Amino acid sequence: MEESRKRVVIVGGGFGGLEAAKALDGAPVDVVLIDRANYHLFQPLLYQVAMAGLSPAEIASPIRGILAEQKNVRVMLGDVTRVDLDERAVVVGNERVGYDWLVLAIGAQTSYFGHDDWEVHAPGLKHIEDALEIRRRVLLAFERAEREPDARERRKLLTFVVIGGGPTGVELAGAIAELSRFVLGRDFRAIDAREAKVVLIEAGPRILPSFTPSLAQSAVDQLQELGAEIRTGVRVVEIDDRGVELENGPSADDLPGLGDGRVRERIGSATVVWAAGVKANALAQTLGVATDRQSRVIVGNDCALPDRPEVFAVGDMARFEEKGNVLPGVSPVAMQQARYVGKIIRWELESDGRPPREPFSYFDKGSMATIGRSRAIAEARGLKMHGFIAWLAWLFIHVWYLIGFRNRLAVLLNWTWSYLSYKRGARLITSTGWRPNLVAEQAEQAVLSTRHRPVTTASDDALHRAPSLHEAARSPELDRRTSRAATPTS
């Protein structure tokens, strides 16, 4: 890279970050892409890892490999802990990386709406570690039920609760129901896995509010065909190692515990998954700029921060309003915004200045959600599909957008095998390295308090080290019941 050339720093190697880097291929500018992971994760298929349909390597690709042929890009593995907007630099560990343009594409994280303590009992689904932990808990519940003599405890082990009726929650609920009914149906002797109960909980009046009512109802029908139970208009007020406590009634959307007609209900469950909300990455809150209730940075019609035309925010971390509507946090939005930002930077490089910017305009190609094998819904430009045809469309699009021929081929072969045989090869119960975000953030804050110096003392290292695989893989409810069922290790 040439020292005299201008530099673009991209933070995040997701859909937005990668697309921004590709948009600058061949441009007379140095590009530095920084990510805390060395791989790009295809998040739309993350639930398939959680449900043992795919392995992590089939939905992730090394960032360096993806950008290997792009000579003006340098990839850095590191965690950006601070952005100095005045000095135009980002801080990565002990290093400051200056920029002429900055593209923030750091994505979102799971939001528990002020109840971060729920995460240990109900993991979200944002990272590979989350998916592996959910897979471990789901498969382990069946194993423990096989050895559980008490009928009440066995019912609890075979009850799976998914909180959140958006696309992720619907896909998870359908996948768990399909896993228990078809994949695991004949694998056990003391229990009938097909009797597992899957409950999908949504606080709003219906699931999939971003879809038309008719398609949302089709999704309900398809979930019920798989045996899933859908509960709408109820809110979660407590999650612990015994299950989920719900509140419903005429005023269930107000403060819990107040008003007339309220009814409390507890669903006993050993496996709860959270798919109810997201918020912007914590770094967004350190920028000192306006954010919304979900901590998303409020950007202008050019995707730039107010009064900071050289700093862009795209994807899940940005709040972009178009014609009075806030764009959703989906990958097509991030990719289109990133390509738009790349064009702006190219224009400003070529003009050696800052010409007027045309506003960003999003082209909505449609939405889709899968419910299970041969079950899905989709709508695009007024066209509505459901059932097998929608599932084929979903399969084609997701395979097409996977990065790398090897990944596409592996996923296609896996799905073909699963479709024909109802077998899944990734049904492994392993240690995962998972820990709640709250614990991770506390550890990060402790490291930040050292002013970015390496942690070298034995005492500090013992305090802030990552948990061992054995420690991280164990959940409180598992520790409490080790006397009842041995923990499989492979």
C-alpha cells in the first residue's frame, strides 16, 4: 500500500463491510478492513447450524480468502474499541489507524430490553458460538429426557420455547419441530421425540408483522402442521432455569403486574431461545452522536453521520429513514448502502473534492422466511408465494448468495441428503466456548480500563482470560442436574 494515497477504513466484515470493500476494488485508495473475527458469516443460515443441519464451516468463509485478489485491501484482525472522530482515527488495541473515509458496518447484537440476565437462560442467535450453544442445549435436552424417570421433568425437557415471532423465531420454531418429528423420531428408545412441544411466543397481535396478513397466516398454518404452538398477544415477564413466565390480558403491553384482567402463566422448559429483539453494536453508543431507542446511529440521506460527511454507517447499526419509513436491518439494505457509499468515495476521489451527493434509495427485492422442509413464505414486488414453491425460491436464493463455490456445493449436497433421508450430520454435542454478552462486555470494559495495554500479569490474566471450553459449555441448569444425567462429550 502506498503511504501517499488516501485511506478508507471499514469496520466490520459482514455483508455491508465486505460489499463496501468490493465496491472500492481498483479504486486509487488504500482500504483497511477490520473485524474481530477472521471470517465472514452468512447469518441467514445460522439457524441451520443451531438445528444441526449445517456445520459452521459451510456458512462462513475467511475474509482474507474472499478479498485475496483485491490488491488495495488490507485485512486486520482486531477489535475496534474507540473511534476518534476529531482526529480521524480508529483505535485497535494499542494501534491507531487513521482514515480519510470511515465506513462503520459493525452490525447488531441481541437485545433483551433491559433484562440482560435472561441471556444465560435464553441465548440469542447472532454468532457461530450462539448457534453451537443452542444446538448443544437442544440435543442435550433429548439425551437427558431419554434418561429422566420423572414424567414432569421429562415434559419440561421436551418443551422448547422460542421467544419472538419474526423471521428468525419462525425459522427456529419450525426447525425444532421438524428436528423432533422427523430427524430424531426413531433415534430414542425410552422417549418418543415426536412428542416434543415447541411454543413460539410473540408479544404482538400476530407473527411476521413485516409480511402481509395472508402470508403470516400461511406461516401459522405451516407451523401448526409441524405441531408447533403459536402464542400471540402475550409478553415474557421472567425467564429462569425452570422456564418462562408469561403475562396476558387486555393490557398485556403495559407495565407487568398492573391493571385488571391480567393472567400470569408459566411454561416449564429447559430450553429457551431468544429471537425477540436486536440493538446496535455497543461501539455505536461511544461515537457521541444521536442514536435511536435501539442504539442505532441516525444517519442522513447519504448514509453519513450528521456534520461528519467522511464517516458512514450502514446496515443494522444505522437508522435510515426513507419516505417516512425506517429501513429494516436486513442484509440487502446493508449491501445496497455499502455499494452506494463505495460510489460516493469513488466520485470524491475522482473529483478531488466533495461534489453534491445524490440521496441513497433502497430497492426492495422482497422478503422470505422458511418454516421447514418444503415449507416457506415469500413475497417480492407484489408476488406472494407459500409452501413448496416458496421453499424452492428460498433455497435457490440462499445458496446463490453463499460466498465460495465450495460452500455452495457443500450446502446443496447437505440439503439434498437431508431432504431425501431426513438425516442431519451435524448432530454433535460439543463444548462451544459460549458465554453471555454481558459477561463478555464486562471483560472488555475491564480490558479497556487498562488503556488498551496488553494484559500480562498473572492475576489479571486469570481474571480476564476466556473461559475454558469445559467452563463455557456448561449452563447453570446443567450444573444443577448432573446427578440425574451424565453429560455426553461428543
